[in-house]
Amino acid sequence: MRSPFLLLTTAALLVGCTAGDDSADSDLLLEQAAVVESLQEQVADLEARVARSTSTVPPTTAPPATTSSTTTVPAPMPTAAEVFAVASPSVVFIEGPSGTGSGLVLSDGWVVTNAHVVGRYPTVRLFTSVGEFVDIPVHARDWLNDLALVGPLTGPVAETLPALDFGSAETVRVGEAVYLVGFPGEVESDPEATITAGILSRRRRHPCLDVTFLQVDALIAGGQSGGALLDERGNLIGISGLGGFTDSNFGLVFSAEDVVRVLQPMYLPGSGSTETPGRKLQEATSAYYDTAAFLVTVTEALPTLSVRASAPSGADIWLVIDSADGFPPIPAYADDEFDYLFGGPYSEEDPDAFYADENAEGDGETLEVRVLPGRYVVSVGYWSPAEWESVEVTSSHPLVPLDDPENGSDTLRAGSSATGNIGHLYDTDRFHIELEADEQVRIQVDSLGDSVMSLYLDDFLIASNDDAGTGLYGAGASMVVVAPATGTYDLDLGMIGEVPVGYSVTVQAGEDEACR
């Protein structure tokens, strides 16, 4: 096609030549004028056609994936059914004597789950998509971050069992779809994994523990703990664990990056779980503010647990039996022992069936109960004013002493911190704090549990705190203290609710929060 601008130029030249010829007659002028008019009409028509074709050109976009062999074609988004089909074979059902949960098979042959799923048991049973494992050892636990390593898996099944590896949770945007895969509320003899869909609602940072939780609106029900959180493409972005932390039933999921970081030292030699052999006769020494505690395993074959405790000095002691996670035990009944309509032993009329305190010096205390198979904690304390007291405990079942390193041997000052574990319901950890008169400090305890603390000077209460609005739930303990005198103060820490739970304690100069 000729350029319309070339035609317009030609017309102009014709007009110019015609205007300079004085001898041309009127007919020639009319003919030339007609030619110019025709050319002008062609120019106008071509300009209109060019304008129309330009206005209909679509905006610049990437060419369709099907028109070029060099264009990268994004993978189609998988459906929920496809995500579940790929991930669920790598999610295992974990069964312990007193509860169930979920776990993830990693490509290195280990299984990761929550510490509260395996509890204090040395072994757990795994049901997988390709078979059943019995007595898989619990290798290591991190009570501060609520993670555990189980395994390693061995044998031919370990080689064929599908595995998952952690992706990145940082690439997932708030509002994107997520999926939870695990075994919530499982009671079947042949467990089957389930999938729940939701969205990533927000991220919750716990700066004092240096971890990030993914808040999702997919409820984490009982048994789901230790399960997989997957993004909409099926990438593993976290481990579920903390469910229903508000009335809206949001769940909190430990992000993949932090899981990987916490797991690394748990593989190292010496990080594995160790347990001293149990004996039916144990001796221990306890501080007056704390207890001596022992683990005991009750089997179905021997459901009756008998325990007697005494102090060689004749001090007045008390004796209590709890579940390993800090709750009252569930009794086991013979067929002719309990009337389920009208009650019987260990019913509401007998709330102290698992607690003995006759308030008599020198006689000791005795308990005999029938309980369901599982692990229990036997705790012994005393009312004596002595700072330390020796106790002797005998049992129908072997007793395993519970280690309690946080018993007042560590001293803190402004600018220092420490970590520890509350191992059982009656465990109280003590730290010393050196303070000068009129020195102002903030003492803060951060945990995934509900921590409480009290500060004493020469056994006189200086300050105490619970639920200061810090931490994930606002249940953390924090207080500002101005020391009334120079001296060594005693800081006692405990937990309300489920145990064991890890914590960090920080002493910060001034009144500012130790971390935000």
C-alpha cells in the first residue's frame, strides 16, 4: 500500500505547477482540480483505515503458551484431590498408650511430629500407607518448640515409603489456599488420613522464641497434631500443632523454615532421648519448694499401681499420681466394681483418689489405684521447713527418676537469659537473680504454655505474675521489679495446664520488654 503522505505530497506538487501556468485554459484547470480532489479523498480514506486498524490492536501481552515452543508454560494448579493423593502416603498415624497424632516421613528416613504427640514414651507405634511399624523409638524431643524426631525407619518398607521434604512458607501469601493432612479424631483400627482446606489468615511472630506460626482457618482437631500443612501447589510449608487457640478455632502451624532450623541439632549425637533403668525402690532429694518425681508405666496386665512414700527424717510429706501430661488419671474398673449409672470408686464423691496427705509426720503416705495402661508421674513433696529433704519411694511398678536440672543452680543478672522445661504438673523451676538495691529490671517468661512466676527475697514474696498479655496467647508472664535491697533473689517458675513445656526466661535492665 502506498503511503497516504506520499499521495498528499504529489497533489500539492500538481497544484503548484498548475498555479504557475498563465496560458492554461479553464478546462485544464478544472481537470487538474478534480485530480487533486480525488487524491485528497484517497488520503482521507487511507488515514481513516490506518486509524481504525491501530485502535483495534490489543495491548502488548505474553503470547499464548500454545503459540511458542520457547515459552515457559506454568504448571496447572492441582486440585485438592491431587494434593491429597500425593501427600497423604507420607503422613503417618502415630499411636501411643495414652493418645494419637500424626507425623511426616522425611526423605532422610526420620519421622517428625510434635513432642506432645509422643509425650514421654520411649517408643510409639506407626501406621503407614504401606504397612505397620511396632515400637519405633523416639529419638529426641524439643519441648520449647514442641517438636520430636521418631526413628530412624529401617528395612525394606523404609525404602519404599513415600517421603516429603520441606518447602518454603515465605512464598505463600495471606489469603492463599492451604491444606491440612493428618489423622484428626481417628478411632478406626485401620486409620485413614483426612484433608481439610482453608486459607493462610496471617503470620504470628513470637520474637522471644524466634519462631513464626502460620495462622490458618482450617481447624486443627485432636489427632491432627504433627500433620502436614501444604500450600495450594502441594508444597510442605509447616507442621500443625496448636489448634483452637481462640473462640474462632483458628489453628497455628509451625512454619517450615523454623522446623528445619530446630530439627538440625536434634539429629546430633547425644541429642537422643535417654532414660535410666527403672527400679521399684527409689531415693531422691528434693527442695522444699519443689518435688521429687518419677515416671511409671502401667500395663494392661498389671493395672493396679501401688505407691508408698516416706521421709527418713520423719517429715510430713504428700504423694500424688498424675498422667504424664499433667491431668488426673483415668481409672480402670473391673466389671463388678463400677456402676456406670450411679458411680463407684474414683467417682466425683472421691476426688482425692490420686492424692494422699494424712498430715501426719513420720508415717509416710500410700496410694493404691487401678488405672488405664499408660505412663504416669508419681510426685512427692513435703511441708518441712528444711531447705532440702530426702524421700524414699517404693512401687509395684518400676520407677524412673525425672531429671530436673533447673533447681536453683543457675544465677541470672540484668541482660542474661536461660531456658528450661517444666517436666510435670508439680514441677517448680528456680533461678537465682543478683540485684542491687533500687535496681529496676523486667523479668519475662516466654513459652508455648501458660507460664507463671514469683520472685522472693529470703522467702518473702516480692512480686508475682500470670497472664501479662505477652506471647502467642497473651498468657506469658512478665513483670517490672524494683529491688528493695541488694541480695540474691529466688525466681520460681511453673506452668498451668498441659506439660511438659519448655520456656525461656529473660532479665532485662529497665522496664522495656525484653523482646516484642
